[in-house]
Amino acid sequence: MKNIFFSLLLIFSTSVFGQESQQKPIKISYKNCLAKKGYSFRLKEVTSDSRCPEGVQCIWAGEVQTVILVYKDKKLVEETKLTVSPNNNEEVIDFFAKYYAKKKIESIYVFPFPIKDKVLDKKEYRLEISFE
């Protein structure tokens, strides 16, 4: 009985400790709070969103053009235009990788996704950066 108990305990403990810690995605929106120390980002503007809306068939996937503000210790250090699309995903990842050198970026998405016959408020937009 003791052997079964210890075997189960060993299996359970290795499965718990063997899991990688999943990092939460970083969300960049119009109302991001600025970090007192280090880098933080804010979405200044979405200048265009030509992504194919849900419920519609399109020839191409489209893109989202944004203006991102970069702050360091609450001071604006950079304002840049970024176009998020399947064709230039590496370029966008490279931009954010400058500020997250110790983390490997897995993906960058823009939310919400457009829906047929629904107008999105530009203040609803956010970028989400996921890490491996």
C-alpha cells in the first residue's frame, strides 16, 4: 500500500513541477497604465483596419495599421507606425523583441476582430503579445 501511495505521489509531483510556467500575454491598448520603471506601451491610434470581417469571404487577409507609443520610466521615448499583417509578422515581432530581449515572442494579434455589418469603436482595439 505504501509503495502505491509513494508511486502516485511521485507521478503527481513530477507532472505538477514538470509543466512550464505559461506567461500571460501583454495587452497594449489606448488606456494602458505606464510602468514606473522599465518599458511600457500604449496604443495611440488605429489608422486603418482592412482585415477580412468574420462572415465574409475575402481574397486577402488584410492588415491593421497602428501607431504605438513606447515609454521608459514614464517618459515617451518612441512613437512608431506598425502594420500588423500575416506578411510582416516578423517585422512586428522584431520591433517588440528590442524591449523584451529576455523573452521569446510567439505571436502578436490585434483584437477585436472585425465582424460583418458591425462598426468597431477604435477605443476597443488592443494588441496582445504572447510569449513562448
